[in-house]
Amino acid sequence: MSRRSPRWPLGSACLLALCCLSGCGDANPKTYRVPGRLVYEDGKPVPGATVVLQTTHEGRRIPARGMTDKDGAFELTTFTDKDGVLEGEHDVTIVALPATDSATPTRPVVAAKYSSVESSGLKVTVRPDATEILIKVEAPGKK
């Protein structure tokens, strides 16, 4: 009668290793919670604006978005609510329309050029030790 060694310990060990390895590594790159402020050139806050910072990570564009409050302050969301922004250089776009309850068309509260990466000209660099992202923009109608 031949004795065979049981194979289940080896199979169990392989299965356990596979399960452990499949959970390794972050699905998303690291983000940094850096508060931001959007102001006009004269320092007055820009309320109700959507601020978008875009960077390239491993060949793909990754945006972070935030909405300014009445003081122009914003927090950025990249993957989950208010998780922050990736480190590095970012192109910035801003869209802001005043709140209205009427059917009358309204003027934007920032110059239209800021709504596109091609024309905004705004860039910010985010570092892990950053304490604030300050973005200054022209008021609408300024040339």
C-alpha cells in the first residue's frame, strides 16, 4: 500500500496567498486634502463656482472638483467625497453662473475664458505639504 501525502495543505496555502495578494495595492493614487480659495484679483471671494483641477496620472486625465461657498472656499473631490487632490501640476478650469430665479439670462461671475483648459491659462502645483490652493481670476468683462 502506497502512502500519498495529502495535497490539501499546499492547495490551501496557495489559495490563501492568492486571496491576500488580490487585496494588495491601492486602487486609486494617493490624494491630499488641501483647502482652496477662489478670489477675484482684488481679493473678493467668488461664490458658487465649480473649480476643476486636472492632472495626468499614468497616462490618463484625472479631475478633482469642488464648489465654492460664499467665502470662495472649496474642498476637492477626486474619487470619494472631499478626499482631496493628486500631487503634481494641474490645469484649472472654472465655471460660475449667478443663481437666478427668473427667465432673464444672467452674466457669468467669472470670465468665460476660465471654462476651458485651452483658454484658462490657470495652473496650480499641489504638494503633500501644501496648506492652501489660492486661485485668482479676473472678473467677467475684463480684458
